[in-house]
Amino acid sequence: MSFPATLAYPFRDETTMLNPQHLAIFSTIIRAGSISKAAAQLGCGKSVLSRQLARLEQDLGARLIQRSTRRLTLTEIGEQVLQEAERIDVALANIEQLAGQHQEEVKGRLRVTCPMPALARLVPVMMEFCQRYPQIEFTLLVEDRLVDLIAEKIDVAIRVAHMQDSGLIARKLVDSQRILCAAPSYLDRMPALQHPDDLRQHACLVYTSAGKVFDEWTLMRESDSYVIKVSGPLQTNNGIALVTAACAGAGIVLIDRLLVATPLASGELRPVLPEYRLMHGIPVYAVYPARDWLALKTATFVAFLQERLF
């Protein structure tokens, strides 16, 4: 807060931090016409306001009000301080109103980040959220790296990972389901698959990570379990590349359903051996910074994700 240059407080300690509440109370006292009336308006004792007024004068090093039994009279400096105090009073009221709207209306900009595999499923849900809440706007960062939510001011991150204790709040959306699938063009030209052992005679598209090749696929049915070592024309550490190759008819892929939701829905890919169960994939979480007061827009979006995403 700054006062006009004409104000000079020879006895004021420049390190003193003025309390905006004291200035707002000073303004209320003057508007009410007396400390007693101001105390009645604010629902507190007269002595409380008297002490806070005295503290403000002490902090400023100047008398603001000449007191008498009948009336309060502003000093010259009191009149100038009142002008500034009234501005603070209005600002505090505006801040209270903004805070109330912040927690009463789903509005504003949401900064969201997600890895590439979640993009195709996430974007339609975001657009549906915008239709329900027209005052929401999104900034979407598509990043496969681990984004620093605090440093980059992210409201919600979608993470496909086994979460570790990070000081963040994580809400599980789903345990990602895996699926075996292939393009109709591949399935039509190759022998039909009726048993997991048949995978050994088929071209399989294999995922790799950190030097490990995931070429042993586990399929289950009732109490039976089958571990099949597969091979094929492509090994890659990129899920999108596997999906692209499968859609091109290059072979069968074992992949998180999240990555193939769109081509499955369109018929570009078809399930393979659907009567067999597969191991769960990596869980999907909505993650956001820990805060004492979570913005309504963030809380509502996370709840919407839990309802709609998977």
C-alpha cells in the first residue's frame, strides 16, 4: 500500500507492515460515525475496535481522529488516510466476491497435461466438459515426460503409471485393460486363431522399454494360464507406433485398450481371442497438487474424469 507523497510520518518505523484489516476498520468507524456504532455493525466489542484503531495510529506514527464525547473529527492526515483506506475496503470486498465466485461457479482456464497415449480418449471428454460448463477453457500440454505440476502451473495431470508418494494428490481413474487386436486385412489373410498357442505362428508387434522386450504374452481362461513367446516384424518402445503398424495390417498387437479405443470403435482393428483374459495394464490417474483449498473447477473436472474417461 502507498500513501500520497504529501504524507510524512516522522515517527513511523519504516519496517512496520500495515495491517489492511486495521485500515478497513478505520474506514468503517468513520462511516458509522462512532466506534460504538461501528462495533455494533461488525458484531464485536467497542474496546476491540478502539485497540485496533490505536494500533493503526501507532503503526503510522500519526493521530487520525480527534476524539470527543460527542463526535469523531478527522485530522488532516486522517482525511488523506481515509481516502486510501476506503480503496482498500472496496478491494477487500471485491476479493471476497471473487473468492466466492471461484468456489461457486465452474469457470476459468484449466491447465491439463497428458501423455500421448491418453490423448485420443481425453480430448473428447474435455470438449464434453466445456459443453457442460461453457465458461471453462483448457490449455492442454501433451508431454510424455514427467511434468512438474507446481513449476508449470498445471491444474490436472493424467498419468499412466504406478504412482509413488510424491506429495501430489492422485485419484485413480482406472486399471487400464489390455487387449489383443489386429486389422481385418491381417486377420482375413492369415489362419484363424482359436487358441493362444496359435500366436506362435503369427506376426506379433512387440513393446519394449528400458532394454526389456515384452515378448511373452500371458492369456488366461478359467483356471488355465498360457504364457506364449511371440515374435514378429516390429519391436518398439512407442505405443502409437505399435497401433499404427497394427492398423496397417502388420500383425497382432497386445496393448492397453486406452491406445486403441478409436480404431476399435471404427472397426479399423478387431479383437483377437476375446474369450481369453489378459493381465491388467498400467493404472491411469488424475493427479493434482496438494492444496488446502482446491478450486471448484479442478475438483469438478477430476470428478468428471472419474465418471466419463474410462
